[in-house]
Amino acid sequence: SASDAEAPGLERLLEARKRLKEIEEEKVMLEALKDQEERNVTAWSGKVKEVAQTAQKEGCRAKTLVLHAQKLAQDKREEEAAERARHEAEEKARREGEEKAR
């Protein structure tokens, strides 16, 4: 009969529609995954930038500490040199005082 002939065509149509629905669901899932990946990439690049900035800040801080230490060392050397000069001047004055006393 005519309805028997239509059955395989109808079955194929239903199969095709079912497959189309599955494909659309997969597409939605893949788009969601893609969005998630893009968010991850954005988050990671933000993290990388943050780490780079922190490293730069730490580098600057380390440089500042080194300069400070060098300045302290310089001050200490100058202080010691001044102390030596003062000590030598006192020593010289004492010797001259002793020579005059003779």
C-alpha cells in the first residue's frame, strides 16, 4: 500500500531530524567549551601579567636594597676614614705637644 512505501521515507526523515538535533547539541556544547577556554586564556594571561609585574616590582625593590646597602657601606667607609684622620690629627698634636714640652 501507499502508507507502507511512505514508512521508510518517514523513518529516514525522523532519523535525520534526530541526528540534526544531536549535532546542534554538540555544537552548543563545543561553543560552551570554546567560551570556557577563552575565559581560561584570558585568566591565564592576566595571571602571567600579574606575575611579571610582581617580578618587576621585586626586581626594583632588590635594586633599591642594593643601592641602599652600597650607600651604607660608602657612609661607613667615609666615617672610618674621618675617624682615622681625626685619630691621626690627635696623635700628631700629642707628639708636637710632647716635643714642645721638651
